[in-house]
Amino acid sequence: MLQKGERISFERRGDRMIVHIRGEIDHHSAVLVRTGIDREIMQDRPREVLLDLSGVDFMDSSGLGLIMGRYALVTKYGGTLAVVDPSFAVTKILRLAGMERMITIKRTKEKKV
């Protein structure tokens, strides 16, 4: 899992890759996050990629681009991509952008009240 100071980590379960992302996804951080994710995806070519956004507390349009770019990359070789457990703020952005029409958004944790 994530070590102190890390923005992304990867977990592999068979042909599934879970990408844990933490912190903010904005113009400055998106490049580093994208580069790391792409390197791992191209190396392993998992059939399913899950972007765990439960640790993301802020995301702007750069985050939307990050998700869409990884979706394009994974589907290009026949894989699938889903977003997992986005925070309330991130969910709002995803919905406003209409992302749920293209990308599956999964909930594995109960919502905190």
C-alpha cells in the first residue's frame, strides 16, 4: 500500500491492478501520477484497472483528463477501467462532467455521514 509521502501505489491481484491515489490531482501532480500509472499499465497490461480515489481530497479538470487518458490506454488493448470509492467532492466533479456514462464508478465502502 501507500508509504508515507507517496502519491500512488499499485496492488496486483491476478489480472487486476488496483491503483491507489492519494492527495490532490491538479495540473502539477497529474503529470507525475499519469507517468507512474502508464509505466505500470504498459509493463503488466492488466485486464482490469481500478483507480482507487478514496484518498483523493481534491481534483480539477486535470484529474478528469488523467482518468480519461488511462481509460483510453486500457481499452485500447482490450482491458477495462473503473473508478473506485471517490470522495464526495470527486464524485460531484465526475458527475458534472458526465463521466459515469463512460466509466464505471464502484463503491466498496459505506459512505461516511
